[in-house]
Amino acid sequence: MQAPDKSITKLASYYPNGELGSIFRQARMINYFNNKLKNLLPKVFKTISISAIKDNKIFLATPDNTVAFRAKKQLKSLLEIIKEIDGLTHIKEIIIKIELK
């Protein structure tokens, strides 16, 4: 049985166009959209945040069951709010998840 590779790779050896660079770009983009979304959401939905964007779907997460339930009942109005954000006008579907902490 072989031990897993636990070697440390220096951050300087990663390239911006590589896989890690892609992950950083996506994280920055989601942070940007989350900041925009927080300003547009009603107070009852302030715990909702974007966790991922894939194709025409946006994945929202909240740690609050009640907020998730309310959001699922108001998908149409949430979609209208999300489409107000430049860069998210192509979104057609919202998926809401409860974020366990």
C-alpha cells in the first residue's frame, strides 16, 4: 500500500490559465455577483448567497430552512431580481439548497 502524495507545491508554480487560476476566477466572479445580489434582495432573503453558476442555472444556498422554503415559493420574483444583474441575464433556472454548517 502506497502512502498518498503529501508534497507541497509552491503557489508560484501555478499558472493563471491553469486549473487553479480557473477556480480563482470563478470564485471572484461569484463574490462579485453575491455583492450585487445582496443589494437587490429583500431583507427576508439576506441569508441567500450564490454558490455556483452553471450554464443557465444558478445555485443559491442559505443556512436557514425557512428562507429556503420562502425562496422556493417565490422563484419567479427571485429570477427577476437575478436577471437585473449584468452578467446574469441568461439565467433561466434557480436551484435553492440548504447550506449545512
